Amino acid sequence: MSDLLISAQDLRKQFRSGNEPVTVFDGLSLDLGRGESLALIGRSGSGKSTLLNVLCGLEWPDAGSLRILGESFEAQSRPLGRAETRWGELRRRRVGVVFQEANLMPALSLLDNVRLRSRLASRDEAPCRDWLERLGIGDLADRYPDQVSGGQRQRAALAMVFAMQPDLILADEPTGSLDRRTAEDVAEVLFNLQSRHGCGLILATHDTELADRCDRTLDLGHRQAR
Ligand SMILES: Nc1ncnc2c1ncn2[C@@H]1O[C@H](COP(=O)(O)OP(=O)(O)OP(=O)(O)O)[C@@H](O)[C@H]1O
Ligand SMILES: [Mg+2]
């Protein structure tokens, strides 16, 4: 069996601006192996979030094919409903997604948000509080998302992904709203988890220090892998 977690071929994604199609990327191919990390970098608007959304099935590519954790998707996958069910199953159990804006359930405490995520992935709930502790927000476990700062919500969103023990983590600016010191602490937890569990990691970031910690970098502004 292939050790590739992701194999993406010739992806194209366009949005419409009025009647005009605007191409975000075209002919984009990338592979990610087990235990490998890749940083997506590039100026604002270069397509980092769009690519992450395509890699987790929340945006549909206009062309190309994608093989992810053994599931194959084509731009023309039909019927769409069945492909969406397969994407939903991947995101529930195997692909942990951290969005640029942390998306927590507002009616649940931080701890209950983490527990819910863990339960949906059929994981043990016992370590959930521990994840919040390790991310430095254990004392906020019983607060609701609107009672904490943006950076604290972002860390809670990471705790949710860690608690599901995914095979693949897709993280959009995971340290974007954190000060340097906290960002380094959070990166430490993230890379520790990644090397311990051997999961794949793709993160989008403007932080060059964070990008340098990844095995590879893909600059969407210039589209050169190194
Ligand atoms: N739903 C949409 N409809 C139309 N255009 C969109 C949509 N989503 C994104 N875009 C456009 O696609 C391009 C890529 O956006 P994207 O959010 O992927 O950039 P990014 O690299 O993540 O930027 P940032 O660093 O600011 O987060 C931008 O020009 C953006 O305006
Ligand atoms: Mg973005």
C-alpha cells in the first residue's frame, strides 16, 4: 500500500468575479507522505486557504484529481452526494481541520467543544482536558467561545483536532493570532504530536519560522516546491 496520504494532480480552482472567471491556481500537483509536513506560504490572496479547502473537500476543484487517505476524488466526481458523504466521513474521523477563523460551537464550553470533536471521531474523551492544558488554556476549559480571546479560541480549535488523533492535519494560520512566545509553544505541541503519531501536516502560514520547521515549503505566490 502506498505511504502517500495525499496525491493531488493538476488541480485547478476558479472563482467568478462578476462574469469573469478568476483562476486561483491551475495545474497544481502535490504529494504528502506519512509523517511529512508541508508549509503553504505566499502573499495574502495567493490561494493558501482555498487549497486547504480543496484538500478537505469543502471546495470542489474545477479540474484535477485527488487521492487522500485511500479515497479518490475527481473534479467531475459523480454523484456529488456520495463524494460529499465520503469527504464528511474523512473530516469526522481522519482529517483534522483548523480553520483561519476558529469555528467552535458557541453554545458549548471550550472543553465540551473538544469532547464533542473527540466523540465524533470515536476517540477516548479522557485526554480532552489535558489537550487544553498543554495548549495553555486549561484554566479556561469551562468558558464559552465568546468569553475568551481570538488566540485562545484558536488554541481550543487545535485541541479539538489533537483530540481526534487524525491521520492528517490541515491547519490554516494555526498561530496567526498568537504572540511570538505562545506561537512557539503551540508549534512545539503541534510538531511533537505530528512526529509522535506520524500524521501528515499541511499548514498555511505567513510566519517564516513556522514554515521553516516543516519538511517542505510550497510558495503559492511563485508555486515552487523546495
Ligand atoms: N468564495 C470566493 N469567491 C470568490 N473569490 C474568492 C472566494 N474565496 C477566495 N476567493 C479569492 O481567491 C483568492 C485566494 O484566496 P485565499 O483565501 O485562498 O487566499 P490566502 O492565500 O489564504 O490569503 P490570506 O493569506 O489573506 O489568508 C483571493 O483572490 C480571494 O479573493
Ligand atoms: Mg487564508
